[in-house]
Amino acid sequence: MKNPPASAGRMPALLYFFALCNLIIASSAFVLGGILEPVSQALNVSLAATGQAMTAYALGAAVLAPMLILATGRWSRRATILLALSLFSLGSLCSALAPTLGWLMVGRVIMGAGVMFTAAASATAVSLVAPTQRGQALAIANLGQSVSYAVGVPIGTWIGLQLGWRWPLWLAAGASVLVLLLAMRLLPNTIKVTVASGSLRSAAAQGGVWRVWLRTLLMFTAIFFVFTYIGPVLQELGGLNANELSIVLALFGCGGVVGTLIGGWAADRLGVLKTLALQLSLVALMMVLLPMTQGHPVLLTLTMVAWSINSFGTMTPQQSRLISLAPAQAPMLMSLNSSMLYAGAALGAATGGSLIGVVGMARLPWVAVPFLVLALLSLWPDWRDEQRARAAQQKALP
């Protein structure tokens, strides 16, 4: 039975449930960055070692989640989504109960495997609407990820610093179980999504697709050099207390929501490649400036907001580029693009942790700059291909 497309201008209510799930998943995943210090003190391990719990999560999301998506390809979407939410709930409970860093990392790996939800939900979202509404459907389903940085992460950080680090983890576990129970009730049995593997292989063979994935890997490696240790970095640069840290993180998240909207607007008006070139240049500039704001909390906050606007803003142009290269396979290609995101997060967290003792917490943003420059340079072949395509079109005109 086919899924009925939504009427023009009206989005299925299920998309908003997916947004709620993504809000809980992203908040649960990244709240740890703001409470690393109390976690490291409670578990009696170094800050750099504690940061590897972020690496564990990212590796689970980058490696296990895509494998599970492929393994469940013949399952109904309902079964796949329920498996994803079950894994995330199990990992969240394990993390909240963890008596040692090792157990925390096991829980985080299981949580990462549960991120297969995002790919399954995206594939489901585009199957519920007409082709002309796919972009809007994806934006709604994934909106929770951006909102998490504005709401979930700062609130969870404040709770963790005020009441103890296990509190936000218990809240995350409870919320995860709640959406799992809601999913059992709300998800219909008739949703089916099929991806033609042959056309997927041909789409993924394109150089342009690989460059999008490479840019995502480089960008998020750079971002997670800093974001993994965002709490200690902000405290080192600005001497912020718990309330001030939560406010700066909330403003950072609000900038991310704004950046997501601006990224789509700019891509439509300036073009994808010009938008990405501008955004990546500004993110690199903010990474250069961030250590220079030490002792100036207002400048620190403004730099953080500018960083978030431009880094979050890159995702819509990146997705637009993938859709333009292979429209029929866009959902799966974007799923693999998410794997590159988490692989970058794992690489950034691991490498950043190993360099803290060398460059110091305050100068960690400078390590990110070369990766952003490489991401910027990866646009050149795309720009050249675009110029050639335009020249060929003009030559073909009578």
C-alpha cells in the first residue's frame, strides 16, 4: 500500500513527531560537551579521556548506524524506527547508570547506533509528501537537531552543572523511552521505503557527491575540535559561571537555527557554491578570532554566534548540492552524508583531546582552521564543473 502524499501546503503531523525525536536525540548526544568537567571529576579520569565519550558516540553513529540501515533495508519503516529508538533508549539508560568511563562509552556507542533513526525518519519523511514538498518535509523532520542546540543542550548543561552530571543523562533516558512509547502508538504499519541499490551505486560514484561528503567530513572535524570541549573552552576564554555558560550555549543554538534558515535563503539567491564559499570563509575567520576574545565575554559571545550561524548554515546548501546531483537517491545520499558528519565529530573529538596538552584549551580553535581551508578548496572542482556546464549550455543554444 502506497503512502498518500500530503496535500499542497500541508505537512503530515508525523513529521513534527520526527522533529521531536531528533530534538531529544541531538540534545542527549551533545549535552555531554557542556558538562565534561563534572563528569571527569566524578569518574576520576582526565578531561581529554572524558571527551572520548563523544568520540564513542560519533563512531557508533558513523559506523554502526549505516550498517543497521542497510541490514534493515527490507524491514518496514515502523520496525526500523522502533529499533532505532529502542537502541537509543538503551544506550541512554546505560550512560546514565555508568559507574566508569568504560561503561559510559559503551552506552554512548549504543546511542550512536540508534542515530539510524535520523536516516530512517528522513527516508520516511520524503515518502509521505509529493516530490515538490520533499525539501520542506526534510527541513521539518530535522528541525529538532538545530533547536536542540538552542534549548536542549544549554538547559541540560545548566542542570548538569547545578544538580550533578547524571541528571541531564537521566532526563535524556526518560525522554527517549517516552518517544519510543509514542512511536509504538503513532507509527502506521503501511510505511514502506525502497531504495534501488543499483542507482545508488551510480549516484555515489559521482565526483561531486564524494566532494560533498569530503566537505562534511572536514567541516565537522573542524567544528568538533572545539565543540566536544565547548564547556571547558568557554570557561577558559571567558571565565563563565554555570548560568553564563548556559546563556552563551543558548545563544549559540539560536544562531544555529537562524543559520539553518539563512543557509537555505542564501543558496536560493546566491547559488550553493557561492553560499558555501562565504560560509566556510566566515567559519574559518571565527576560529581564528575565538582565542583572541579571551577575557572579553561579550566579544566571545558574538564570535560564538557568528560561528554557529555560518557553520549550521552550511548543511542546507550541502543537502541541496546532493539533491541536484542525484535527486532520486537524495535520502540515502544524505544519510551517508550524516555518517560523514559523525565521522568528522569522532575525528575532531579524538584529535582535539590529544592536542589539549600541546596547544591548550584556549587555542584549540586554531587547530581547526586548516581543515576549514581544505573544505573551502574542495569547492574549486565543483565551481569549475559548473562553469563548464554553463558554457556547454550556452554553446548549445541556437
